[in-house]
Amino acid sequence: MLHHVFEKLDRVFSFKEVKAHCDIPCGIYDPHQAQVAALTVIRMIDLANDLVKGAAKESLEFHNSMSRYIAVKEEHAELCKREVRVIFGDFIKKEHVDKYPELPTLMHHIMQLGSKARQTTSRETAVELLGAVNRFAEIFWEIKGVPTKMVKAPYKPEEQVVYPIL
């Protein structure tokens, strides 16, 4: 009902149309959360593999821990996809794609790898996901004019991540 009131007011007063690039144009974007999510996927796969090697597979403890690892792996694979989708959809502009024509294919590849990471327990897929997200982060920081370096994560799984030099 309120929509109809504003519609009628707009016809009378012809309000100026306003556009923003996101729901709340805060300007705060950072691929770090996607990188941490990808690292978490790798870590959960490592923990699950360690559990298979060491625990009695019929124990309640085994099933409890395994289900938790899988749930966290799935949650973070989806979080990784969401973070990249938001940056791509809200921050990346046509001029960025013109300068970095690999961006749409890279973004699609991240979406596919995130889905595959949810469907499987392949460490190779999870590492490939991190690699693709790292490339996305590298491009993101180049667009922002911020130099980057590769650093080893200070926590397991101790994989390399792109990090801005601030």
C-alpha cells in the first residue's frame, strides 16, 4: 500500500531517481573472507582425513566429529562463493572486466569449484578453489591500486594466500 502512495506522489512531484551499487553503499569490499573460507574448506578436509586414519569409524565420537567437519566444509565453501559473488556483483565494473577479461570466467570457475568442494572431500579441489580465490584477490587489489604479496597462512593448513601490502 505504501508503494502505491509513493507511486502517486512520484507522478505529481517527479522525484529524481537515485541509484547505488549495493543495498548500503558502504564501499567496504575485501576478498579476505573468501580466502579464509577457502582455507577452512581445506582444513576441514584435512581434519576429516586425519579422523578416518585414527578413529574407530563405528564410534559415536567419529560420527559426531565427521558430521561437524562436513557441515563446516559445506558452510565455508558456500561462504566463499557468496563473498566472491558480492564483490563481483557490487564492486566489479565494466571497465574492470575490460582491463581483466579473465574475471567473468574466473568468477564462474570459483562458483564451480565451490560447488565441487561441497560435493566432495577432494583436497585438490579445495586447494584449486583457494588458488582461484587468490587470483581473484590479486586482481581485486590491483584494481584498488594496492600491491600484494603471497604469504603462508599463520594457521593450518598453512597454504599461501594473496595479502595486500598496506
